[in-house]
Amino acid sequence: MAVRCRNCGREWPRDPALEVVCPTCRAPVGAWCRRPSGHRAMDLHAGRDRAAMAAGFLEPCAWTGGQGSLL
């Protein structure tokens, strides 16, 4: 499922955060984040976005001064 930045419109085939292991819940690459109960989380953890940026899969949105958000 493609995702798009709410602000600048940039699009990716899937959320770039899914390209890294979640540092919060340890969800593997490609898997959705999990709650402590084991159920799927409503959103990906913020630390995962930061890890995707550090790994070069995601760049801050220039439109928002680096505070981009995805649909």
C-alpha cells in the first residue's frame, strides 16, 4: 500500500519506517508495530521513523521544516 506525505505529497510504495526493525517493540522489517499485549499497534512507533531517517530510508519533509507526517 502506497503512503504519501500529508504536507509535500511525496509518495513511497510502503511506509519507509517498515524498512527497519522497530527499536521500541522489535517488530522486524516489513512487519507492523505491536503493543505490549502483542496486538497490532494503531500507528508505527515514532522511534521507528527516527531509525528510518538514520538509515536513509526517510528524509525530513522540507515543507514542514523537518516535521513531516505520513498518511
